[in-house]
Amino acid sequence: MDTMRDRFITTTSQLLDEDPRLALVLAEISRDGFGPAARAHPDRVVNVGIREQLLIGAGAGMALTGLRPIVHTFASFLVERPFEQVKLDFGHQGVGGVLVSAGGSYDWPAGGFTHMSPGDVALLDTLDGWTVHVPGHPDEAEELLRQAAAGDGRVYVRLSLQSNERARPVGAGAGFTAVREGTDGVVIAVGPMLDNVLAATEGLDVTVLYATTVRPFDAAGLRRAVGDHRAADVVIVEPYLAGTSTAAANDALAELPHRVLGLGVGRAELRKYGEMDEHLAAHGLDARGLRERIGGFLRR
């Protein structure tokens, strides 16, 4: 199976052929994969080099001319390093574009902490008007990218080497999808966390919701899943900073007694750069770690 990043390259190359409104801005990352597209569309495929602030500024400048920019590099260099440009060049100027990251929280552990960005979604959460997609499979990444490219707003598509075994349907404007139903609580699995959540909750009487679009947060979908219970227990399992969406869940359930547990990447820096699976286990995001924490929370 190809990776989400592989699918991004092939899909974006096709979209550049199909839609003259689209432009692609790179900062070295994935440059080789877009060689044919750059030769076919030299005026709409731009590599600015290792200049991430310019990357964002150039994309926003293209948007001001009427183009629909797709801007791509590792998450730490796309959101964190040029955050001021994201805030001002896109947000303050009121233009749209599609930011597509790779790398995620710890996809390349050997790259060190400079190449890790578990706080990217939380950081974007401080800005208004961003849609955030977190696909859990290359097929989902392609569909969400096509939706984003066809729109006009500001969209962040967070790609990862982590992937679920199979894709789930991703409709336009899709909210949370119920994958399993139960009565003892609700577990929201974001993107590539779904398979581990399903394994962790096997035999538990819980509802499992699957989320590939986390902003806007599907408050109505969560309330429907909670139903008419007098009190609600909700666990959110995210592949980035733990607790990123707990405030959104609390707001959704403001009129109902509830408890929310946010599971994700911890704040403490892991300085032993092992394999990706080792990082998952270290943060308690493997099936065993999730089982212990979800089960303990629901048992109160």
C-alpha cells in the first residue's frame, strides 16, 4: 500500500493537470516526487528552497491573485516555524489555501525533535476559520485533498505514515462516523488512531466514533452519540498533543453532566528516538496502553 504522502503527490499532480486555478508551493520536501508536475506546469509549481516563511508568504500571495495554493512541507516547518505568516498572510488577509503536512508527531523519529510537531493542530486552533482534516488511510487522504482543492477556504490536511488497515467513507463535510455502538461511554478515534482504538475497546460496551475532520468539531455528532444519558463519559484519542480537542468536547456537552479524557502525545519530550511504534507505546497510544487508560477511566 502506498503512503499518504505518496498519494498526495500523485493526486496533486493530477489536480494540477485538471485545474488551472491550482498552484503548488514546496520548500524542498517532496521536490523529487513533483518533478514531472514542475516540468508540465513551471508557472504553477514553485520550490522556494529551505525558506518556510517564504513558503507561506508565496502561497498567500498566489491566493491574492486568484490561484488556489497547495502548500507542503513537514508539519514542524509548515505550521510551527512560519506560524506568524500563517496567521497574517492567510488569516489576516482573508485568503484561502490548502496546507498539506507530512511528518506528523513522530513519523521520522531519527530526525529528532526539530522534525516532530505534536502541537500543530493545537496551534492552528488559536486561529479562526481553519478546517482541519486528519485522514487515517491514503484513500481518505486523497478524497479529503480533492475536497480541499475544490473549495475556497483555509484547510489543513495532516498526513502521516501511520495508517489504519482499511479506509472508511469520507463524505463532503462529514462529521463523526459511528464504527461501533455501546452504552458505557463514547470513544472518539481520530484518523490513524482508529485501529488501535478498536483493538483496545474490544469487548467493552462503548460507542466508537471515527473522525477524519476535527475542525470544525462535530458537536452535534457527539451529542447524538451520547444520547439521552443523564451523564456522559467521553474519551478522545488523537495522534497529536493530548487534550487538543477536550475543550471542544466540553463545549459540546455543556448542558449535560460529563467527563472527558484526552489521550494523545504527551508534552514531555522523548529523547530516545526509536521507531514509530516505540513512540506510540511510550505515549500509551498502542492498543495495550489505550486499553489500560480507557478501561480505567470508564471504571472510574
